[in-house]
Amino acid sequence: MSELAVGNIVRRVLHIIREEDHSNTRDAVEGFRLSVGGDNDYIVEQDHLNLSVAAQSSLCRPSLHALLERSPDSATTYFTATTEDDSEEKRKSLDPNARSLEFRRKVISAVNDLIEDINTCHLVIAELAVEHIHHNEVILTFGRSRTVKEFLCAAKEKKRSFGLFVAEGAPKYQGHLLAKELAARGLQTTVITDSAVFAMISRVNMVIVGVHAVMANGGVIGPVGLNMVALAARKHAVPFVVVTGTHKLCPLYPNNPEVSLNEMRSPSEVLSFEEFSDCMDYRIGTGAPQLHVGNPSFDYVPPELVSLFITDIGGYYPSYMYRLIADYYSSDDLVIQQKPAS
Amino acid sequence: MDPRRASRTVSDPKIRQVGFFAPPPDRSFSGPPDPISTSTPNPAAATTTAAAANTSSPPPISDLSPSGNSLSPVMIPPPRHSSDTTHRPVPFPPVSPLRRDTLSLTVGSYNNNNNNIISSSPTASFYDESKGITVKVSPTPAASSFPGGGFDLTAVKASSVPASGLTTVSVVKTLPPGFTETIVEKVGGSVEMQNDLPANSKPLKERTSKAERRALQEAQRAAKAAAKAEGSKLSATTSGAVASANAKPTKATKPSSQKNDSATVASSEKKGGDRPPEKDRKKDAPHPRMQYDDKSRVEKAKRRAVVKQTEARNRVELFRHLPQYEHGTQLPDLESKFFQLDPVHPVVYKVGLQYISGDISGGNARCIAMLQAFQEAIKDYSTPDEKTLTRDLTAKINSYVSFLNECRPLSISMGNAIRFLKNRIAKLPLTLSESEAKAFLQSDIEQFISEKIILADKVIVKHAVTKIRDGDVLLTHGSSSAVEMILLHAHELGKQFRVVIVDSRPKLEGQLLLRRLVGKGLSCTYANINAVSYIMHEVTRVFLGASSVLSNGTVYSRVGTACVAMVAHEFRVPVLVCCEAYKFHERVQLDSICSNELGDPDAISKVPGREDINYLDGCTNSENLQLLNLISYLDCYWQL
């Protein structure tokens, strides 16, 4: 349960499909309404569609877009259709195929849009950089995030001069890599150890980080050590800004995230095997293992510590994130159940 | 503190002048009230009178006059002086005027400790030595549980005065060294904060004519301008004894000791002399520590440096005020110079090399190593001809200290220990022969180590194990000797608990602690500092060690300590800080930027044991990329 983005995208695709379906039925309903009293061939199929539309509307809360687009009359026409008219049978046999092809085509194009969005979210976010980074600012970042890198470079392109502290982000030390890349692009970077974050944060104007996942309550799952940085930022009243693409927004609420949403990596990254065996040598004869080494990968940062989310659809506050879920996910997809093979 | 003290010494005598003008020597015993009460109404007059009094003093005093304004009551009144000198026992050799000078200097100042030595030395040689030396006034350490100058002064004072804090100096009284010692004993073992001197310790002075006083003041000012020296602890035993010990020898290297509050006075004295008395009443700010972006100072320091250091090419601008040197250049250079460095005793040299290489680290260990090296050095010391033991030995100690500081900046515990040692040297009675004095000092050092460090640790451990209950999960950061002792002792007592060791880069000292604890059978968990949020859920108590505790309760410790404490606070876990009292300091500091120690940036780019992490190889010299290695004593945090 560590790669939440995978689940997110699955849900997004499902949502796309449902949305397409929904809009299809809506169109069909519209068409039906216009031709009310006319052909009854469509009725049978319409019934199905109507029922599905009705079911959908009753089960899941419509997203904002759907609410806006839907006209008030369509709802009243659902159950007024009557079934008759065999002349439509013929057309039914042709249309389903065409319709489903059409449907699939639409879904595929929507998924392609999604892919495109994910690939270019950095650029969209980076355009917002100028609003937030100004001259002579000092920025702190943690670990390495491509979004953050593009964000900072965009600000640099706009000739904003700022200093940067990069916390190395043990045990992966991705901060080193980020610092090297940014220095190559001409940014004044200083690498600091994670323990020095509290020391330096008093001189920092803003903390900008990228995260692994954003939860429905606005909390974030980020590289281990991020909670420490967020606490230090709050203590010094430094804004803690998270840049993320919307594909990282997960519709789940975190429950005991340190354990359930965490992943333990090899302890040798923290304590080398040589050192470990040296320590264990001492305990010969005592039996029970006395040395545990923990190496979690992720850290949970509660929404109170986050000041701002900058996403490809704009900036939002943590308290608003749950609303975005409705735009991107359908409620019946939240828990993906496996149907028993029967 | 020192400037203030200095100014006081300048002004107070003038003030006290009024009170002191009562002729009879008995006056000196009358205690503080007289001088204080009489002094206040007429500060302005007092200043001039003091000066005049100084000038008008008889020959012994006139010898003193050039030395310093702050001559206090001791020096001033001529008839008293003559009577005093006649009354004085042997310990008042001609050098006693110096004592008086220093005494007077310290009188009236909050100077509980040391450093306020006026470089008032009537001898020409002294002047020559002290010419051109910048004196840095350093704030006095808050709590070297060693009694400060205040006690010394009280010892000097008439026996009727309680030891608690009266600092009026009675001219005549000379207490035997034993007396001072007892005072020391009393407070030796306790955790004690700096005794506070009353603001007005006013020595008694005789009245002299205004003109005489003014002339004396001018002469003193001139003398002071010429002589700057490092202050040392004021000895309390006798004015004479004190003066000789306190006549500070030249400072070999100022910046290092300055940085460590071992300095002082003369410049402040000068300032003090010019200020009106009202201003002198105000507390003067302690002279700021050496800032390394001050080019002139840095140049001076470099000229006197023993250890050659090349400045780091890629300096972090925020830390320009701290020394940033290329590491790795010192050790081989020093090793090659081993046999050429005459001024530095081999044992001290060895300790310095151990500091550079990191073999000895940790406040207590460094302090003990340094003191033991000084013991050896004192044992081998022999006074050169025509020099007094106290002055020369203090000069030597200063040179050792500056050498050690160049190897690695002194810790606060070391600074306090050095101040103690200098005070002891200053307080040596002149009756002692050289071998006796050396034995005396060695036993003093031994006592300091056993009382302030070892015994204090025992008390801490005894107290702290009561805070550990069965089933506890204790978290500690890095490797602190005090915390280690606590954990081991608790384990010996049979308590059932687990330990979580949180470690931070680049030093990774937690691994050493881990080895020792696992070796003793404790059940341990080891984690990186990043995982502290993850692990804090199961922790019941946090034990932290400290390099120092500052005057407002701020704890000054290894980098990363503040992060651990902050996360513990967030999770409502109690945090206990264990620190011996001799490490307390009265400095003030807001964050980790003002004063810190910068380590080797390469330690950051290289991750030991992880060859795959080599992104930053060769990047230390790129123009945009800097590596900041804040290492020891970096984090301070206050009440969260």
C-alpha cells in the first residue's frame, strides 16, 4: 500500500468511464426529451439508460461540472417514458455498436488527456512559480522532487534571484542530486543535513516540497523527515508549500498513516551491515535480539502543518482538497472490491 | 561584562572616593555601606577625586598610577597606602600595586569572575608585551560553579563581610589563602550559578585634591591606552597577591581566546575612563565575540596563528562571521611541525591533534583531556628568570589555549575550565615556591575534574535514574556521556526499559553509543533523525545531553537536538536535558546562526558506506553549490 498513485489513476480512469457514460445518458435523455411522444423504439434502451442515470445520480454525488451542465428538466423525464414501438428495434441493433465504439473512443481520448496532464503537470505548476517566489528570498526544500525542481527553475528563468537550502533527505540522499542539478542550472544552492533544518529555518522565507501523495483530508505523505521540517516551519511561522500534480490526490482518508501507509526499507541504509554485526557480536550469549533498526520511507504530515497546495489546477488550501476529490473520483470507486469469481 | 567592569573600576573609585576619604584604616573594615552611600551623591566629583587621589598617592602608588584607572580604593589614599604597606605582610611585594590595580578594577563590577584583569603593569617590559594587543572583553561565564571574582573579593574583604557577595574591598585586609580556599570548597561541589556581585562594591578611598586626582586620572588613562592585556581572575587573597597574579601577560593569540570569553578588559577600561560616571553605572554589553568577517581581526589572528589554515573557497555567506577553513590541511601540516613547535608543550600538541582528527569529542572528554594536558604542562613548567610564575604561566596557558582553539574551536565547558585555571593561577599566593605552586595548581585541576565533572556526573546520574520507570522507552540523540551513564546505571539497577538512539549526519555518533549500550546488554533501536516522527509514537521519555545551557535556559547542543526536542514536544513526550553545572554560561543567543562551529563540507558530500551516493563528488568547488556542515554545538532551542 505504498504506491497510492497507482490506485489514484485507476480510480481516475474509472471515473472517466463513468463520466462518459453519464454524459452519454444525459445526451440520450436530452434527445429523448426532445422527441418525447415520438419514437418509442428508443424507449427500451432509454429505460436502461434512464435507470442507469437515475441510479448514478442517486448513488453518487454529482461533481460540480455535472451539476452545472445538467439542465433541470432532464431529471423529470426519466420515468415518463413508455415502452412501445418496434420500429426502433432495427435501429437499436445498429446503434449499440456504434454507440459503444463512440463511447470507447471518447474514453480513450479522455485517458490520453489524463496522461498528457500527468506528463505536463510540472510545466503548469511551474508557471505559478512567479507568484510565489520573489527576489532575495531564501527557500528550503527537502529531498528531491521533479515538480519542485521545475518550479524553482521557472522562477529562476523569470530572473528572480533567490537562495536555496536543500536538505539532503537521508537515507536516500536525493537532496544531493537535486542540489547538483540546480547548481548546474545556476541556482545558488547550499546542501545541509536534515538535522540542521531547525537551525537554518529561522533564516528561510518559505519551504517548498514535493510529496508522494496527498490524502483526502489535506494531509500529505512525503519522504521520511518531512514531518520534522513541517513542524520546524510551523514553529518559525514559515509557509510550508506543497507542490503536487492532481494525480497524487488520493481519495482516501489516512488512518494511522505512519504504519498503514508506510514502507520499511532495508536497514542497511541506516546502519551498515558491518556496524550491525559488530554490535551484535557484543551480545553473544544473551540470546534475544537486542538491536532493532527502523528505516521507514514515508512520513505523514497532518493538514494543519501545510500552508498551501500548488497543483496544476491552481492553488488550494488543505481544507479544500476534499472537494477536488469529487471532481476526479466517483464515490463507488473509492473501495475497489474484487468480485468473487462465480 | 568586562567593559562594564572596567568602566566601573574607572568610575567607582571616583565614586567611592567620597566614602573612602575617611582617613582611618578602620574605615576599611567598616564595610560597604559607607562607601556606597557616600559615593552616590557625588559621582562626578568622585571621578576626579579618584584620579587625583591616585596621582597623589605616594611612590608605591605612583608606580601604580600609570597602570590603571580603575585603581580602586586599595591604591588610592596615600597615607593609607603607606600604612598599609607597612602593615602588610610579606605577600605584598612591590608588585602589590598591581594587585591593587586589579582589585580596584574588579571592585564595583559584577565581575565575579576573572577576566577583569587590568593590564596595569608598571613595568616597562609588561607594557612592551602588551602593546598592540587587542583585548577582548568576554562575558563572564554564568556558572562555573567555581566561585567567581565576587567570592574572591569577599575573601579580600574584611572577615566580617559575609561571603555571599559583598565585594567592597578593604585595603588593608589580606586574607590568607586558606580563607579563599574554604570559600571555594563550599561552593565547589554544588551546581551553582554565577554569584552575582552587588552592583556597587565600592572600595574605600581617601580623598585627595581635585587636581591631584585629575592628574592621576590622566596618567592612568595614558597608561591604559598603552597597555592592554587579558584579564584573569581576580584573586582575593591579598591585594598584593592578586595583583601579581592578575597582571596579565601578553596574549599570544587574541582571537581564539576572545572567542571563548577568556579575554578582556583593557579596551573597555579605556572606554570606561572616558565615560561619565552615570553611564558607568549602566551595565555595559560584553564585548562581542570574534567575528570572522572582520578583516582586520582575522588578519591579526592569522599572523599569530600556530596552525595554518586555508580558508574554504566556497563559503556560505550566512556564516561569514564564523571561520570556514579547509579541513584536511591542518593535520599533516601540524604533524610535520611537531618537533618545531617549542611554545607548545607536546602533550598539549597531542591533544590538539586529537581534537582535529576527532578522536576526542564531546564536552566532558575534551575538557578533561585539556585539563590533564595542562597538568602535564604545569608539571614540566619552570619559571624563567626575572619573571613571575603567575604571569608567565598564565601567558603560557594562553598560548596553549589559542593553539587548541585553532585546532578546534573551544567548547563552552573548556572555556569555563580555562577561566578556572587562570583564576587559580592568579590566586596563587606569592609565598609559595615554584614547586609548591605547581603542586598546588595540579591538585586544583585534579579537584576541578573530580568535583565539577566526575562528581557532578554522579549526582546527575543518581537523580536521573529516578525518572526512569520499568517499561519505559527512552529516546536519546547522538552520544552524550551524561545520558550514557544514566542509561547504564539504570540498567545496572535492574530497570526494564528500551532505548531508542536517534542519529544524525554527518558525525553519526549514535553508532558509538549504540555499540556501547548493546555491549552492556541494553535493548536498543537505532534510527536516523528523519525517522524521529515515526518512532516518537512509542517513546515515553527523551533524554538529551547538552554542551551548555545559556542564561535564558536555552540549551546549546549538537545539531539535530532541537529537531528531536520539537518532535517530542509535538507528541507530548517529556524531554529531560542532562548537563553538568560547569558548562553553564551566561551568554545569550537567539538561534544557531550567531555562534556555531562549521565542519568539513566534504563530510556531507561523502556518505560513508554508501558508494552509490556520489552525486556530489567533486562538486565542492562549483560556484553555485555550497555544502554547509553545521556540526557541533549547533542547535539551541528554548521552551517550546
